[in-house]
Amino acid sequence: MEIRAHLRHLRVPPRKVRLVINLVRGMKVDQAVDQLTILPKGSAQPILKLLHSAMANAEHNFKLDRHALRIKSIVANDGPSLKRFQPRAFGRAAEILKRSSHVTLILEDLDNQPRPAKESSTKPALNLPPTDIAKGPAEPKRVVRKSKSTAQASRADVHAATDKTVRRQGHE
């Protein structure tokens, strides 16, 4: 089961938010809360607040245990930019973009995840193409290429044909 939470119009540039969310992506929520609590970045507190909101949604709306949740994905996209201007020399103005972010957090429940079946052999299976034992392995296809002499001969034919047309149109 997936639980979504959104944080919109966060007045921190997405590039700075991505520094924080890359640290907690894929973690269990308990580990992520610990990580975000001690992280000295400005965007850590809003991300922590978003994580608490998503955990509360999971507990209240879906009756899930907060200790069995994991951050499946978290992304920070561009939000709207505030445009401000700084006076510059010779009466010019330089535009300053005050960027904002939209953050989307998706949690997943680890208890309801289908577990992969354990294989009896300890070696990993190789995914090789099927071969017929009587024939042996398939041989690679051979590519037939023109030799240089054939290519040069065809160029000579083209030049000869253009020479004939020139003679017909021009001086005969």
C-alpha cells in the first residue's frame, strides 16, 4: 500500500532540497526521522514535518503501524519562482529568481509487501538464450560488405554518367 503526502510552495530551491531528500530516500521512517532531526540544513525541518504528516496519514487513514513504513520515493520538483530585480550599473536591472519547490513523498508498508520466494540453489541463475544441444550454440550472422574496388567502380560509373550528360548539354 502506498501513502502519499505533498508539500507545495516550499520557499527553498529544489537543488538544496534534493541534498536532503537524497539522504533519506529508501530508509525506514524511524531512521529517516533520526537523520532529519540532526541534519543542519534549512530544508530538513520542512521535510521532517512532511514525513510526520505522511506517517500520521498512514496510521489514521489506513491503520498501519508507523514502524513498518519505508520511504519508497521522494522527489523535489520546481515550484513557481518569485521574480525580483537588483539595480546594476548604467541604469540596468538584473533579475533575481527566488525559487520554490514542490515535494512529493510516497511511503510503503513493509508488512504487506509480497516477499520473493527463496531459491533452493545458492548460485544465481544465468539468463542465457536457449540453445539446441544437437545444433550447439547459435553462430553470429555474418555481414557481407562491399570491397573498396566495388565502391570505387560504382563511383567511377557515376562520374562517367555525369560526364556524358555534360557532353550532351555542352560542347560536342
